[in-house]
Amino acid sequence: MDLSTLENKINQKFNNPDLLKTALTHRSFLNENRAHRLPHNERLEFLGDAVLELVSTEYLYRNFPNPEGELTNFRSALVNYRLLSQIAKELGLEDFILLSHGEAKDTGRARQVILANALEALIGSIYLDKGWEGAKKFIEDFVLVKLPAIIHEQAYLDPKSKLQEMVQERLAVTPIYKVISESGPDHAKNFVVGVYITDRLIGEGAGPSKQDSEVEAAKNALQKQDF
């Protein structure tokens, strides 16, 4: 696997290329490729998650005088799997991750989680190869650069919180969520959830869990703003 294209894109030349290869190896790949000599990326993901959180926390502490609660919301927006999977896509990680045939066919939330985990593993591999400063520079260049847009768009407020804030401000009531339908086997459920003001449906969303469906319903209601 030639990773020089990826190294150029992330501005990193690895001293130990095996660290980068490991960061891109999903557990499922090893189940189908027993002869693969490198481990999967979960230990690097564990490390990268901690490095990402600490770099983000230090940056926010040094650059924003906001109270702790707001800083926590900013950090949560920076390290959530949706943003990390988006960054991974922008970097082209999807083209390099080693997956089983089954996992390679997955789309939606499952694919987002795989991409986000791979990005955290990548951060862990950079930390081991380049140290704190190398990992910090990568996070500044590709993750923290998203912060101005997050703050401007108030993306640090999750859709449910944002919707509740708007509805309470306008109507002095709290939106409620109800499952409209659910389908599929236990291992692959699909839920459709509606968000209501009293008995009036203002948004609808679908997903593999009730929580994901509620978030999608809130997003839909925020887009329509029919309240």
C-alpha cells in the first residue's frame, strides 16, 4: 500500500510507516486477512482520542475566556464523530482504510464511525511518530481550523438543544419527540421519529437508533422553522 499520497495531503512524512498502516487497519480486515502482519487500529484510536481532547482543551483554554460550560460545548463539537468523519473524508482517508468486504459496503452512520475512529488512530500514530508538537500541528491544521465556523453557525449546540432553545424563546413550550414507526431486524433497526409542539408535527427524522432519529428530526425542524 503506497501511502505517499496521503502523507503529502496530511503534511506528514512518517519515520515509521508501519504506524500509519496500523492506523488505517480496521479490525474487520484482520478477520479476512490472517496473514496481515500489523495489528488493527483500536489501540492507536484510544491514544489519538486522548491527544485530540487534550490539544483541543488546551487551545480553547488559552484562546477563549468563555465559561467552562461553553468551552465544553465547543470541545464536544470539535471531537464528535460527525465532524471527525467529515475531516477524514476531506483528507481522503476512505481510500486508504483497510476493511473487510462486508464493512466496505456499509454506509451511513456505521461508515462515519469507522472514518472518525481512523482519524483518531491517525492522530495517535502521528503522536508516536512525531511527538506532541507533530500531533498538535496536525490537529491545529485540520481540526481546530473548523472552530470559527462551528462558533459562527452555533454548531456547538446540538440540534435538539438548539431547537429547544428556539421553541422555548418563541413559544414558551418544550418540543417533544415520539417514535412514528420502527422497522427491520434487531441488529439493523430503523426508527422514524417526529418532533412535536403540543400535537403538531414540526419535523421528522430517521436513523438506526431513537437518539439518532431525534437528532435528524430536530435538524429537519430547524431547516423548516415552521413554528
